Amino acid sequence: MRGAFVIARREMASFFGGTMAYVVLTVWLVVAGLSFEFVVEHFAQYAAAGATDTPLRAWFQMPLIYIAILVFAPILTMRLLAEERQSGRLEGLMTAPVSATAIVFGKFIAAMSFWLALWFPTTFYVIILSRYGDVDLGAVGSAYLGVAMLGCGYMAMGLLASALAGSQVVAAVLATLVLSGAFVLGLGEYFLQEPIAEVLAYVNVYGHMEQAAAGVLDSRRVVFHLSFAALCLFLAVRVLEYRRFA
């Protein structure tokens, strides 16, 4: 897997060598910051009305957070393989002494590193909350573990879309359609009856993060996200191997 880490380092350097990474990071911090400000300003009112949510859980319930995630995930992953193919570098990479598995995992490691880097500044919100009251560190850890699990699935799906697509735009559109469709489908858990609702609970990202922010990690949801990520990465490897020998 040494080749995977070499590719990951190169990909991270490429990420931060352009302007896109900084644009995404800036916009994300604005969205996250505005959502946090809204929660802080209104949480006292919610508590007075008898709400049982914590500020952290209320923040993870903000719709703007999920809109941003569904937009940024395809943007982060669309260039991973599609740009390589457009520029002609993929052919050279495929003839190098590195396996398709190493290429895919290297790209995935880079995407996950940037995903986690996006979320790292939000830990500052936890520090702010801890200055004004008790913070359940178990719930905080659970919430960010949930973020990591979610990122695994989203980054892997975006990488698969980038492997399949002939351009970055097509890759972004394909990933957006799949991830948005899965997100909307998961919300059916709240409106449909059993046993359909129980099945949809596995893909309900909103419910997954709501539970994680409350300190509850459903092992079934964790297994689903990791299995989905593994499947997408496996398929991405197969796509590259097909292109190598086609």
C-alpha cells in the first residue's frame, strides 16, 4: 500500500495547490458558522419551550448542513479520476508499477483527509459550548465518528462516479443524483410504515447523524455506511482494471 500513500500525498498537494480547496473550505465554514450562530441564538428559546435537544444535536439537525454536504461531496471527488483521464495522465498512471487498488485507495485517502479537514474547525464550536455549560464528550465523539462514517460512504461514491464518468461535470452530476436520491429516500423512514421504514432507516443520513449527535451509534447504520463505501471502492477498482486492459 506504499503506492497508495504516495498517490494520496500527491493528491493532497494538488488539492491545496489550486483555489478550489480554499473556496470549498471557506464556503463550508461560512455555512457551518451561520448554522452554529443560529443554534446559539435560539437554543435558550428552544430550551424554555421544553425542548430536550442539546446544542450539538440541534446543530446537526440544521438543513443547511446537509445541503452543503450534498453539494461539497461531489465537488471534492469529481476531479479524482475524471480529471486524470481528461488530461491524459491516467494512461501514464495506469502503466506505472502501481496497482489499480493502490490508485483508488490513494485517491480515497486524500478525499477522506480533506473531508475530515473540513470538519476539524467545527470542533471549535465544542470548545465554545464547553465554556458556557456541560458538554457530553461521549456525544461529541459519537457525532464526529458519525461524520467520518458518512464521509466514507460519500467519498467512495464520489470516487466511483469519477471513475465511471468521462468528465468532471458528469462525475459531479452523477454523484449528486445518487447521494441526493439516497438522502431523500432515507427520509421515507419518517413517513412510511414498517417494514419499509425499517429498511429505509439504513440510508437515512439525517437520522444517522441525529442519533450520533445524541451519543447513539446504531451498529447497523455503521455497517451499512462502511459496506457501501467498500462496495463503491471495489467497483472503482474494477472500472480502472477494465480500462487498463480494454
